Amino acid sequence: MKVRMVEVREGEFLGPIDWLFDFDSVKWGDGHGGANPVVVDHAVSVLREVCVGDMIQGSYGDEPRRVLAVGMYDGWPHWKPFPSVLVETWSGSEWYGFTYLRSIVEKASSR
């Protein structure tokens, strides 16, 4: 008999944004759901500019939040590598997919 152990790591920061990610796959289309294509395109443009320490406005209309990390994250709800931002919240921090991004309120470099 053989016994084999496999380590599977899910819900982790995987490193910088993979700009080869198929951002169009997130857009809604014929026969499948997704995000509004206009929202996706705008969020990608914000993602290209956002840096750790920036204050961002998200899509939920809440107060601006400080960015703690930017990169690929494979946790909930996608469970596969997805461009994301880690933001400061009242309970600590939380990962959001890039479509959460609406605008940069204040750049860290301007403080």
C-alpha cells in the first residue's frame, strides 16, 4: 500500500498582478453572467494605477479604504487566481476582486 499526502493551499496571496489574466472573461456575455463590461474596463484602469497605501473608493459606497496589498489572490469567492486588492476594514482586512475598485481617492505618495 502507498500513502501519499498532498498539500493544497487555497486562499492565499500569490504575488503581483498577472497582466496576462483574461480580464474579458469577467464580463457578462451571451449565455453567461459576469460583471458589466464598462465596470470591468474602468476597474482594470484603476487597478493599473493603485498602489499599497492608496485610499480607494469601492463599489459598495462605503468610506474610502486603505490598500494593504495588490496582487493575485486565490481565495473566496473565486477559488482560483484572481486580480485583487486587500483593503483595511473595521474588522482588520479583507480581499476584494478588482471589480470592486471605483477610484483612487488619495495616492500614498501625495501624503
